[in-house]
Amino acid sequence: DGEVYTLPNGTTVNIAGTYVNAFSTTQGCDSTLTTILSVNATYLFDFNINICDSDLPYLLPNGSLAAQAGTYTVTATDANGCTAAATIEVTEPAALEITANAIDVDCNGASTGSLQTNVNGGTGAYTYVWTGGIANPTDPNPSDVPANMYTVIVTDDNGCTAVAQAEVTEPAALSASSTTVESSCGEPNGSIDLTVDG
């Protein structure tokens, strides 16, 4: 496309079509040569690639490697020897980071704890998956959880992931014991010592 082709009679053309040229030799022989000129499709490139920091080096469409985010030029050649070049912008957004914080349960054995996440970087919306026995494992900030160690994996629109852990703890179980001292001879001198743990 856009190239000039020279026909056998020396005429130059740049449009696809059928061209007929008549030739005569010095001996008076006439001949006709038909040339069918076709134009191959033009390559169209449109690349803007977002990657995770763990994706580097990134394999470009022409087989070369992008060692870091930046602008790269690639050239493609088809079976007919036609070539086209394109500029590819490889972008690396800010690294995806997550922190998880725990709020402990109020009483031993209760499910009053909660977890809170804070996510920075990455691209687009985030999805969450908690492990450790949470009723709604895709909730970014689950509540009403028992004491346990929890792990959350956050994923952004590019498929980049980050992991964080948080532990919800509980106080020791409440227990009580008592020691009794009997009163003597009907006097009000008895006592009870109460010890509470937890």
C-alpha cells in the first residue's frame, strides 16, 4: 500500500488493478501481457500494555523482551515481505500493596472481631479473597469473625496480586476459684477468697 510498481512496459502504477500491455517484436510478432496488481492489507498496530512489576521482562509481540516499562518499537513482516512498524507503550502502574489490620474479639470464644484492609497502587477496581474461615470471603473489611490468623489476597484489573495477613486474638477464658475459711465458735470471722483469671 502506497508503493509504486513498474509494469513490464515501464509504466509506473500505485493502484491495484488489471493492466494489459501490448508488445511487438522487430520481426512483427505481437503479444499481450496482462498484469494483475493486488495490494496486501496494511498492518494496523495499537498497543498499550499495562503490566505488573512481577511481569518484567515482558515478551513483546515480535519476540523481543521489554526489560522495563517504556516505549518500544517493533517491526512485523508478512509472508510477502511487507513490513510495518509500531510503537508499543509498556506501562507499569504503582506496585499493588495491601495492609490488613485486626480488631480483637471482646470475650473468649466470641465472634466479635473484625478485619480492615488498606490498598494502594495497582490499576482499576480491586477484588478480595480471604482465607481462614470468613463467612463472606470477598468482603474487603469482614466483621463478626472469631479469633484466628487470616490471609487476604487482593487482585487488580491487570491481574496483579498482593497478600497480607492479620491475626484476630481473644482474651483468655474467664475462670474463678474460691477458698473458704470457716468461722470459729459462731463468731463472724469466716472468709471467702475469690481468685479470677482471664
